[in-house]
Amino acid sequence: MPRQPTPLHSVSVAGVVVREDGRALVIRRADNGTWGPPGGVLERTEAVEEGVLREVFEETGIKVRVERLTGVYKNMAVGVVALVFRCRPEGGHEQLSDESTAVAWLAPDEAVAAMSEVYAIRITDALRDDEAPHIRTHDGRKLTPPVGS
């Protein structure tokens, strides 16, 4: 029996940037008009944290310090694995890019209300004080139940 090819996955990174007042940095994506934390595809030759710094800066104009991994999210429909990190702002100023049509600092409840479930949970997970990263799967629109539940 022929061996099945190993499925390919894409890896993306995102930063949930939180100011001292608790507001989170979010963008409205240019490609689909949805709100979410800034992020994108990790480049092949790039370290994970470098990708977070690059993506957040490219999409928002804000320089950040990566604090910790807060979640791993897999879109089961398209095979994208997203690594989400809590970050602190360290400089720069908000600006739009080819990838963002709006950049805003929202209170956590405002951010969650503006986003679909699969992006809102990334903000919620990043704002929790627990140290272990959350591991979740979704179908691109809705979270899927954890394995074994």
C-alpha cells in the first residue's frame, strides 16, 4: 500500500498587545474586513518571536516586546496553526498598512464583541493570568470541542 504524503500546514503568529490600561491592540483586516489581533504567516527563515515582532509592526506601526505564548490554535479546515503571544508595546505609533484598514486600542469586552469567536478567544486567552498556553481547534468560524469531550 502506498504511503500517504505528510499533510502540509502553514504556521502563523499573532500578538495580543496589551497596554498598561488593559486595552488590546486590534486591527481590521484589509483582505476580509474582520477584526483580530495583528499577525500573519511566519516566514520560513524567521524565528517565531521575530515573526511576531515583524507582523505586529508591519500591520500597526507599534513595536512590541513578546512576553509569553498564550495559545496554539489550529484551523482544521485549511491546516493553519496559529501561535499567539501576549506582548507589551514598546514604541512606535498606530498606522495603517496594506493589511489593515483600522488600528485601535480596545477594552477587552469591546475587542471580543467586535470579533468572530475564533479571534475573540485569542484575546480572552491572552488576557488570562494562567501560565500554560491554551490549545484549541476551530473550523475557521467556530471553535470545535476539545478532544475527549
